[in-house]
Amino acid sequence: MEIEVSSGRYKEAAVEALAVLVFKDERVEEGFLRELNDAAGGILAEVVGTDEFKGKEGETLYLHLAPGSQLTARRLLLVGVGEKQDYRPSTLSQWAGTAVRALRSRGAKSVGLVPRAAEIGPEQAAASAIEGAIIGLFETDKYRTVDKDERRIERLLVIEDGDEAALRRGAERGRIIGEAVNLARDLANEPSVFMTPTILAERAKQVAEERGLEFDALDPARMEREGMGALLAVARGSEEPARLIVLRYTPKGGKKGDGLLALVGKGVTFDTGGISIKPSEGMDQMKYDMSGGAAVIAAMRAIAQLDISIPVLGLVPAVENMPSGRAYKPGDVLRSMSGKTIEVLNTDAEGRLILADAIAYAKKLGATRVVDAATLTGAVSIALGDVNAAVLGTDQQLIDEIIEAGREVGEKFWQLPLDKEYSKQIKSDIADIKNIGGRKAGTITAAAFIKEFTEGLQWAHLDIAGTAWADEAKPYRAKGPTGLPVRTFIRLVEKEAAKQ
Ligand code: BES
Ligand code: ZN
Ligand code: ZN
């Protein structure tokens, strides 16, 4: 898809269809809408403000313009965004997603976006609009060969008042972030037969080679030498060998600032539950149990493309959790890389085990702050549904920064408590800790388990089990993998860089 920008002149834009942002209850008798109405031959006055279109969030109105119109585009789509005071860059990203999905379904091949985003400035406006459009156009039907909808938008033009150079910079930034989100979605969407730990590592290597990141992937023999008994135990039931993927970004001009931030993502390429096997209904969904890992790989690519000024590590422990004659079993005791021993009481609580060793390895590589993302517990969907992801951790400043970064990019996080009392639930009778904490507070006890491996680190944990996959389509994006928390990761790293 070609991406272009234009300063201001929406009336002359040579596109098939124009999408215009409209606020709730915006009046057609004044301001921008009046100007647009005049240019479009008066048709807006007929419908804007009626029950058909009031500018409510997500509302759309599609019009073919009569020959009297002065607009070059022959079709016009109004897309509501709700109250003006609630408007932020993430509103714009969703608005653009809604606009391109609606216009693609009507066969438009070239589209002009008019975000009217004076308050947030042209650069941010272009960035959010392009990001949202790219995310909006992603589909999951890669393997469909018949009856496939081939409609495509080939050209996208952002039209906004302001300096063209700023618009172009913004559009490029939006493209990088949108494509990173879609990379994570594409990885998560792959069936496990095409997304083994080895393949995930190859994809990460490809990203590294294209973007100048350092790449390493530990195989089981190296994991053995590092003493990663927890990661190796989970991997043992599968024919597919485990990989611990490591990506390292070093800014041009060398290291800057104190400490080293590591992003760690759970990379279970398929989670059957192992010997504590899951019910067959819905098990197919467990192909996305590597969504945290996918987000890390995708965010690392964007971080390199955006030339961020601080170094960042990305780690993805990748395994397949399978039952077999070699699989680890309930009752087993594992020795983790940190030296702590773990009693396994449920082989389906595997994510925390692989994260334990990945975090220990991040520490060995010099990380001082760790943010992990994992589809870790079904319990988080019970607590927060598919609206908020859970954030927990030991560093309140880092947690606050994540929540704020998420707010800025439109990914929601809600903090859950992590009082030390919860750790009692994971005391083992025969080892240091056990890998499940009973029925109560499942998301918290999972985090309490990971916390055991974060001594000396500033640490936050994101449980994305309820938010990494959308069961329903939205006007602005397809159902399926959401790409969370790619945008938050990128924004967080930018915020960290800005502080140094
Ligand atoms: N991968 C699952 C969590 C999950 C559930 C992700 C639903 C996405 C959607 C995780 O490995 C798991 O099985 N967790 C168990 C933990 C339990 C055994 C303590 C769970 O949540 O049931
Ligand atoms: Zn599991
Ligand atoms: Zn899992």
C-alpha cells in the first residue's frame, strides 16, 4: 500500500473516497462541517444531526456525491468519534481503522483520511491515522483459498493542515508502529504447525538481520549448561526443541543512560496443558500462547526502526507444552537457573516456569529492569475481561509508566495488588515454591511466582491472556490476535529514552 501525505487540500485530493472525522453533535451550520457541506453540494445538511448520523463514536455515514460537488473525491464517509473533550491520539487511530475498513468493504482502492487533528499537531495526527489504518486493514484469513475477499486499498493519503515534512515523519512513524502490531498479530495467528519454537526463532532472526539487531538463540544443550531446569522441563514433552530467543538493540552512537531494560515475552507456541491436559474444547486457541513473545519481537523491530536512544534487550523463551512419554509430570521438582527449586503441581502452569529461567538469563545479560508480557492465566479474563490487561510488579514507578504509556496508545492496563501475603499460597512442602497457588487470586499468585525470580530487578508483569485475542471484530479491527502490548512496549521505551 502506498502512503502519501498532503497539507490541507482535501477538496482537491485525487482519491476515490474521503473519510472525515466528525465529533458528536457537531453542527453543520458552522466551522469545518459548513465548509465541507458547501463543497459537497449541501448534502451533509440533510443528514448530519438526524438520527442517521450524530457523530457518536464508531458511527459512519457513507455518501455518493452528486455532480454539483466541488470535491474531487466522488465518495464521502463521515466517521464519528464521540465527544470532543475525550479526543486523544488513540481515538484517531481507531477512527482511521473504522474508516479504512468501511471503505475497503465498499471497494475503494484509494482513500483520503481527513483527521482534523489540529490539537494534537500534524505529526502525531499522521502517525495515529496511518497506524490505525494499517492495523484496521489486517485480516487473519491468510490460509483461505476460496471465496476470499480480494478488495484492497492500494493508496492511502493523509490530509491535514501543517508542514508536509512533519506529516511525512508522522506517517512513517505510524507505518512502523502499525506494521509492528501486525507482525505480532501475524505470528500469533499462525497455527502451531507453522509456528514452532524453531520457526519463531527463525522469524526473530530474520527481523534481526533486516533491522541490525544482535540475535542469539539458545538451544537445549546451551540451556542445560546454563542450568535452566524449569524451561527445559516444560519443553521435554515435545518433539520440538526449545529456543531461548535473545534480541539486543544498541542505539547508534553506543549505550546511553543507566541500567538496561529487558522485554520478556512468553513464547509457548502451543499449550496443550501437558500431562495436566486441557479440555479439547477451545484448545485450538492455545496457538496464541506465544503472543507475549510475538509482541517482544515486533516491538524490538520497531524500536530499531525508530532509532530509539537507549539499549533494549528482548527475550522470548519458546517451547511447546505437550504430553508424552517424556513429558514433565505433576509432582516433579525442578531446579531453575536461579537455583530456586520448584514443585510442579500442574503442568499447565508452564508459562511462569519458562519466564523464571528467561528472567534469570536476562539478569545474567545485564538487565536491571524487566517488563514481561504473558498469556499467563485464564483468571485474568474472569477479573478484567477483554478490556484491561493486568499489570503487577515490584516497581510502582515502572507500573505507573506502563499504565500511562498504555493510555497514550489506547491499550488499557489495570493494576492488581501483589502483597507478600499472596506468596504464602505458593509455598511448597518439599521445595522452595510450587507452581500453582490454588483457586483464589490466580493472576496474582502467578505473578507472585514470577516475583521470586526478580530479586534485584525493577520488574513489572503484564498478564495479557484476556486481551491478546479478540473474540469479536470491532469496526476498527478484525477479530483474532490484537497485537497487545506492542504499542505500549514501544511507547514505554520511548518514555524511558526521553528520561535519560
Ligand atoms: N496459557 C494458559 C493461560 C491462558 C488461558 C491463556 C486462556 C489464554 C487463554 C496458561 O498456561 C494456563 O494454562 N494457565 C492455567 C494456570 C492454572 C493451571 C494455575 C489457567 O489459567 O488455568
Ligand atoms: Zn498452560
Ligand atoms: Zn500457557
